[in-house]
Amino acid sequence: MQPEFFEALLDLLGDGRQEAGTAYRSLHRRLTRFFRLNSRSDPESLSDEVMNRLAKSAANDPTAIASPGAFALGIARHLLQEDFRLQIRETETARHWNVVMAAVDADKEPILQAIQACLARLPEHKRELLRTYYEWTGKRKIDHHRQIADRLGLTINALRNRLMRARRELDTCVHRRLRDVSFENDIPDVDQERTD
Amino acid sequence: LSESKPNSRKKLLHYVSGIMSASDREAFEQRLIEDEEFSNAVEADEFDLVDDYAAGVLPHAERKQISAWIEASPERRARVLIARELHRSSSNPQKSGFSWIWWAAGLAACLTLAAVLPFLRQPQPPPPPASVATVTEPATSIPTDTILLAAERMRGSRSRNPANTYTVHTGSPTHLQIMIPPSARDSDYMISLQGNAPGSRSPLQFAGVRPQGDTNAPYLELTLPPGTLFFDHYTLELNSPTGSYRLSFNVEVK
């Protein structure tokens, strides 16, 4: 993103850098959720693109943007349509993922190996959290999760947030590992743990 | 205003399955982008939905609504596989060293037992009637689920009968009993069991399965270790020199 576009976007999102920065991250996160529900492509990249276009519009004519959220949603919908058209033409990413997943459907060994390798790379406490969280299903699951939350001194929601972060870290690692043809060598480290 | 969890989950299901009205969809998306609390709740609901789908614990209607959405995205399918693998590897904490080698060894022991039992015991009564989907064996301390099926000779690619749904329990082994015609009792069978959900395992193959029971009501029996069956639509194929059969059934996990 060009610096002047970025500045215009921050001016649009809030008074002061801190407030605007928080608003930026929050809007980006919500856009990512929108794309996660609707798109087949990488949700975070699509959110980046919305922010880029929003910034460009803010630099060109900020008065045209009454509500940054509503304006961003308009861009997101437009981008989603573009993405669908790209999907129809089979983008490289989609082709790659489909090839990977077709191979996984035929033989799940690669993904199972990737999961094990990525689990092994997680910090012990996250691995343990994932293991214990998934021990039970159905009605027993709820009681079990309550027990884990009590043991860790967390609310159920805080436990789930922590679990979702661990899962996202694992999913990202597996995704990268499957995407990287030479994954046996240099695997970039997954994002460092954030504080709860 | 915050919504109750069942309500927000229902809305999410309607949204991703495309059955929400245009105006509701518009409002849902607007809140998703502009309302931080709502957006957080949707993310948590989505996480639970995908996890419950992977664990096979979604009610049939919800599973139906969500499966096309999951199948449409390779990333979602990967998430289901990962969740399923986490469930599988965590479901028996006291047996952390459990592996497919032990699974195969257990299965081989069951098959051997199944082959030897007819010679060791008196003729058995026929299996329970088809309406009984689940029975508990009082003699054992571990409750066992039983799925009772009737073999149907292959005619074309599809079964003629609708698939029944059976409930199995996490942590319980499952007996699969398949009634076969009396005329088909003299051969050993190759049995193939395949789940149909995205991310299902490769087919399980069982060779040399010998019919049991008396001459009027023969049946084949397999014992599947806990955690083998998930919430899924399964296809079972039986092949012997005298004929081939295909059956299908649905499984719900409790």
C-alpha cells in the first residue's frame, strides 16, 4: 500500500494513530471472517485487497465514504464476485489446492503426516490444549470443556478463543506444508503465540 | 443486541447454505462487517460447526445444510480433515500409543474368532429383527453397538432401498451384522466399507469373512474398534464367487 493511501485510510478510520490502527485491524479481521464464510481463496489476502482499495478511495475522495464499514463491504462483495470469476478460470492457487486435496482424498497420508509434523512444532501447552479439547464429542464435550476451563482458570469463551488460535496456527502450518513442494526442508515458522 | 447461541448458529447455517433471504443476507453481512461482537460470535459458531461436522455429531438436517459449503472449499475440507484427525488421535487418551498396527491386529483377532466360533458353539439363533438398530450385550462391561443390515444384490449402480440411520457411541466397538440369502452362505466374502463424506478414510477392506448362523439365516459379522465410524453415509460392498451385494447406511455418533 502506498504511504499516502495508508495515511488517508488511517485518517478515515479514527482520530489519532492508535485509534485508527485499532480500527484498521478490527475491520481487517471482520473482512477476513466475511471471506472465510464466502470465498474459496485465501481470506486474508482478499481482506488486504479490500483495505488497499478502501485506502485508495480514501485518498481520492474521502467525502464519498460515509461509513468505512459499509464502503468496505461494498468492495468486499465486488471482490468476491471477481474472485468467483477467477475461480471459474481456475487460479493457480485453487488449482494447487484442488490438486493437493484430490491427492489427499485419494491418499490421506500427506495431510496426516503434515498434521503430525505441525503438531510436533507447536509449543507443548498448545499441543496439550488441542489434545484435551478434542477428547470428547457430543454432550460429554461440554462438561469436559468446562472442566478444562476451570482447571486453567478461564471462562468457556476464553478457552475457546485460545483453542481457536491454536487451531488456526495448526491449520496455517498444515496449509503451508501442503502448499510447499519442498516442505521437507525449509518450513517457515508459524506465527508466534499471541497473548490471551 | 446479542443473540442466543442457537439462534446465531441457525442464522449462520442459513447464511452459508444459501437459504437466507436477500434482505436477511444483506443485514447479516452488514453486521458481520460493522459489529465486532456479532463478528466474534459468528467466528465462534463457524468454528464449532466445522468441528461438529468433523466429529460427526451434527443433526442430519444441519449436516446436509453445511456439507455443500464445506465441500466447495479445499481449505474448509482441509480444516475438517485436521479436526477429524485431532478427534481421532485424542479420543482415547489412555491409549496414546494406539496405532493402525494394533487396530489391524485387533481386527485380525476378531476375524479369526469369527471364523472359529461356528465350530466351537451350538447353532446361534438368527440375529435380532431389523428394527433393532442398537443392542447392548449384558455379558460384557464395554457397551457394544450393533448395526444390522440385509444384503441386497447389486443391480446397477444404486441401491433400491433408502439407507437407515444407526446410532453408535464414541468409545464403543461396533458389530456389523449383515444378513445374506441362505443360498449365499457357502462362500467367503471380501467386504469393503467406505464413508462418503469429504475427508473420509480410504475404504476399509476385510478379506475372507465367513458366514455365520444357521442355514436359514446366515449372516456376516465384523467388529469395528471404537472410533472407526463417524457421522457419515457409508457404502458396504460384499463380494464372493457366488455374487456381489451393495448396502448403504447412515451413522450418527453420540
